Amino acid sequence: MDDLSIAVENTPAPAYFHYAWANECSSEEREVLAELALGKDIGQDQRRAALQSLRRKEIVEKDQNGYRLSVKMFGFWILRNGAVSGRVGQTKVRPTLPLVALIQKSGLIT
């Protein structure tokens, strides 16, 4: 097991991500998060209330190009757990890809 795998497996972040996804976000907010994880642009006029709520929770932040996840690893968690594959509104998620593989494919690390 390489260092990245060990770091990802030992971080408390996935537990926080699951809690935030399942308990703190509405179904509309989860849809917005899934779209952001996929790299889709979300205009301010679309889903204004959900974006404002996610910004107050500091899960999403505004940048010069629109909106993005405050913690990029949350996007990897969303992708890994299949939240973008039709289970957006559900709180129970199942792993689809190892988080390490998603991070490596993203180019975040070499």
C-alpha cells in the first residue's frame, strides 16, 4: 500500500463527508454538489437557495468562474460513492472506485 492509500484510508474526512451529505444537505443541495463534483458549471440564477445554503455551510465557495467545492476531496468522495450515478437523493452510498484512484486520475498528485 502506497503513502497516498494509507493517508486516504486514515483520514477522518470520509466520515465528515458522509455526515454532511446524509444529514446536512437537502436533496437539491446534493444535486448541486454532484454537479460540481462532475465539473459542471452552475449559474447563480440556477438553484440560488441551494447555493446560498451550501455557501453558508462553507461546503461551496464562489470563485471567478462560478462555484466550486471548498474541499476538492469532497468531490472525489461524491464520485467514489456513486452519488452522481442516480443515487443523488439517497443517504446510503456505496463505493464504486477507490478514492486514491480518483485522486491520481485527477492530476492533483503525480
